[in-house]
Amino acid sequence: MSAPSWETVIGLEVHAQVASKAKLFSDASTAYGAEPNTQVSFVDAAMPGMLPVINRACVAQAVKTGLGLNGKIHLVSEFARKNYFYPDLPSGYQISQYDKPLVGEGWLEIETDGVRKIGIERLHLEQDAGKLLHDQSADASLVDLNRAGVALMEIVSRPDLRSAAEAESYVRKLRALLRGLGTCDGNMEEGSLRVDINVSVRRRGAPLGTRCEVKNVNSFRFMAQAIAYEERRQIALLEAGGEVAQETRLFDAGNGETRPMRSKEDAHDYRYFPEPDLPPLVLEQAWVDALAADLPELPEAKRARFMGYGLSAYDAEVLTSDGARAAYFEAALDCLPEAERAAAAKPLAHWVTGDVAASLNEAGKGFAESPVPPPRLVALWQLQARGTISGRIAKEVWAQMFASGDAPDAIIAAQGLTQVSDESEIAKVVDALLAEEAEKWAQVQDKPRMLGWFVGQVMARMAGKANPQAVQRLLRSRLSKD
């Protein structure tokens, strides 16, 4: 954190890969994980004579995102050439948008200590570069052009953020919005969402300071570390009488530091000029209106509706941070009559954000790929809620459902997992245990926490099938008689 007399100013440039099957200017596939250089068209490779053709689906995705960000949709926008040399940029320039972007000013609300509106300066479409693969053993670098030409939305915030916590809240909200709209999968590990962080510091009330840009940060933890390091570095420089150089820096995750990459370019350094192979992009208002009318419920509205079921703000936030997760939860609730949904919402939410999410994450799957459909999750929860099985057994049954796809009642019947609620049967186990452990039982009056040990022993002896409430009730009854 900055010293009390200093203020940190942060602006973010988020590069979000457009959810589309083809690239921005070619029909090459965008599927993740393909063998290097197997998804490259002549356009992507910048072969002589090749002309770009705009992908209408990518434009639609960008417009929908702009609408979700409360942005102004420009019916006429233009593409430009951004000139710079890098080995994974075959043409020596990037087709982007400069002074006439597709989406103008908008805003996004965040919540940290309170609700704040963060300004969005612009959203523009551009093509991604390829990827360099560094082979240390061979002292060489290889170029993979599979990403070259993939459509990106660059979403540029105003310098309205004042802390790492606010920056994280902003990116989380933005990622939830993109996922809710279905315009980007938000997968930071796969590079679908990357953040450039512009950080400067100033004395409180002073003009903006010189900013440094930290490039291509792809995790929330690294983003917080990069901001904290830049705060300390820049303040120390200024307090020692030095100056902050405007530069681009890289974050070194190994030691939690940023290091210089190159001096920070200004717009004129890229020698922008209109893309001669693409005419202005002209949209019809009726088309934009149709996209607006077809937008799904946005995460903020969905979160408020989920809280109306009695969920906490935290649970609602977790559910709505992923559109597929929210859809899975809603599909589960829809399996129940309207009158039962409020009572079921909290336990089902905990199942979805807990065991279901953990199993899917371990299997490398998303909620849309779950082998257990929502109705079967509801059936499992109902068996637990009715006391047919205990919570412990429910977790075991879930693991088997996820592995086999079988229905919960079939697994329970086949393995004899029905919960034992007959207190006379449980009492036999309780009394046998107390007789064997009389010395420990005598200490429970003075050490009430030991009662939990006895509960665990009874459950273990009954293979987890005993009703835990009945076990506790019987033990307390025996204790009151002693």
C-alpha cells in the first residue's frame, strides 16, 4: 500500500478474446490447444496479396459487450494499422482501431468499501499476435502463429482505480459480465483474458504522475503483487528525489517484482494510419437494437434475483461470476415447485459452489459439461434433506454419480447406503461404545468437547449410515442421566 501522503492511480487495459469459432479477418479456427501452426490461414500469415475480411460474429460480440458496459455504440468506426516489429507479428503491423473505435465511453460498477462507478474510455476490436516459445536448451525461440489473427476486445478503463483491491474487483466484475454475455470465456490461464496495468503515484491532490505499464498479467494474485511492487518502487524513487521513467515493464512471478521491458511508446510511435484494405465499419441502428433486445440477463440483475431467494451476497456473487455455473444452479431450482425454491436455494447453492465445482475443476470441465445434470443433483439433495442419507454419505454418493453418471437412488440401493434413523438400533451401538470407553465417558461432563469424539466413533462403527442428529440426541440423553 502507498504511504498516507501518496495516492495510487490505476488504469487497466483488458484484452478479452472474443468467443468465436473463427478469427477476426479469416476463417481459421480459434480452438485452444491445437498443435503449433495448424490453425493459420494465408491472411494470418500475412502472405502477399491476402486481404482481410471482417468476421460479422466478432463485431456482434463486441457490440453486445459494449452494451453491457453501458457504452456508446458508434455506428461508424474504422480500423487502423498499428506498426511495430515483433517476431510473432508476421505483417509487421497489427490491425486495430485507433481514433474511431467501435464502442465509446461507458462504465462499470464495482464494490469494495462502497459502490463506485469506474469509467470505460473505449472498447475496440483488434487482432492478436502469435506466440513465442523459448527453448532454453537450444538457445532458440520458436514462433506459433495459431493465435495470430484471433479477435480481441481491448477494454480500456479510465484512471479511476485507486488500489489493488479495486482493480481486482473491476476485473472480476468485467469477467463475470463477459461470461454472462457469452462474449468471452474469461479463462485467464489459457490467455483468453489478459490485463495491462497502468500504475502511477502522486501526492494527494496533485496532477497525475508518470505512469508505467505492466504487460500481460494473467492472474488476480499477480495483478495485486505487480501493483503493490510498482507502488513501492515509484514512491521510493520520488522520495529519493528521482523521477519515474515512462516505460513498459514485465511482471516476474518468481520474485514478485516488475522489471523494465522497453520505454513506453506513445501513439505517434506506432505510426497509426487507416487500414487501406478495410472500408469503414458501418452498422445499422436496427441491427444494434436487435442485439440489445436479445441480451441475456446481466450478472448484476441475476445476483439481485438470487439474493431474493435468501442467498448471501457472497454466494450470489460466486454463482453469477460464471454464466454456466449460474445456469446450472437455476436449472436445479427449476426442478422444484415455486413454493419450495426459497428453502432449497441455499443448500443447492452450497452444493453447486462446493462439491460440484470441485469435481468439475478436478476433471478440467465446465458446468456445461457436467456428467451429472441438475435434476440428479436435486434428487441427491432431496434424499439428504429427507434423512434418507446423511451428509457424509451424500458426498460419497456424489463422487460416484460424477464418475459413473448413475442416479443417486440407484447407487444408494445397490450399496445399501440408506441412513439409519431407528434410535433403538443406534442405541445398541451407543451403549456398547460407552461400556467399552467408560473411562473416557466419565470425563465428558468436565470436557464437553469430547462428546464429538463419541459421535465420530458411533458414526464410524455404523459406516457413516447413522443419523448424526439421532446419535447426538442419544449421547446427550445418556450424559444427562449420569
